[in-house]
Amino acid sequence: MGTRDRAMEAAVELVGSHGLRALTHRRIDAAAGLPQGSTSNHFRTRAQLLQGVVEHLAAMEQKAFDAKERPQSIDGLVDALCAFIDLATGAQRTLTAARLALFVEAIHDHQVREVLARGREHMEEWAAETVQSVGLPEPVITARRVMGQVEGIILHRLALGGERLSAETEASLRACLGSEG
């Protein structure tokens, strides 16, 4: 892995563990085990550094979604959504926290918002194609509804804690899909 990628991996970890205030060239160099000044060779300003982190995270997520096998049924889709929620709030909690910190930053930073919006479009397309492939109507509307529900569940689990997914969570996902059974 090259210096730039090592710096970006460390930056995502820092943002996810300590928030955006931890995003400094010096802290990234230290966390990545790089010589001092390495990160600033790639990202001269904090704005460039922030942009680099957002682009890196979006590329990571796009690669992960592209690699996923599409569920073949509504039950498979519900199972995949539950597994994603568990992953995002468990093993990938730090990555998810970094994503959420960047979402908050996007409120005030149009460049961050633009990169996140492009990533969101890709995820919505994937989700709509998946919803359509399992035979549900209105795939774009249904995908957006389900994505909003999943994001809300993730946010609550990260911020407020919580146990593994409950029957009520699965029922709410099924309701979003229009499949109460």
C-alpha cells in the first residue's frame, strides 16, 4: 500500500475514532507510521485533506457495494440488510462513525456534499436494481425508503447503543419493502 493510501486509511480511522478535529496532517502521519510531512506532500491544505478522505471513503464503499452479490428474494434482502446493519454498527463501527462525521460536515461544505452525493447516487442505483430484482414495485422509491430506514437504525445504534437486531427492526424493514410477511 502506498503512502497516500496509508494516510487515507489512517485518516478514516482517526475521524471515525476521534471526530473531524483529529484530522490533522501530523496525527495522520503518526497514525499511519509515516515520516512527518508525508501526508502534506499529497494534501497541502486541510480542505484538500478533507476532500481526499471523503473521496477515499466513497471509493471504498463503492467497491464494497459493487462486490456484493445481490439477494435473490425478499427474505434474502431483509437478511442482507440486517447483516449490513450489524456490520456497520459492529465490526465496521469506526468506518460508519467516519461516514457520519463527514455527513455532518457536508451540511457546511459543498465539496464534501458533492462527493457524498455522487456516492449516494451509486448506492441508490444499486439498491433500486436490487429491489427490482426481487420483484418489488417502484424500485427507486422503495430503495430510498429502505435506505432511510437503515440509516436511521444505524444512527440510533451508534449514538444510543443497542442490542442486536430485534424482530421489530426486521418487521420495520419488511414494511419499508412493502412485504409485511
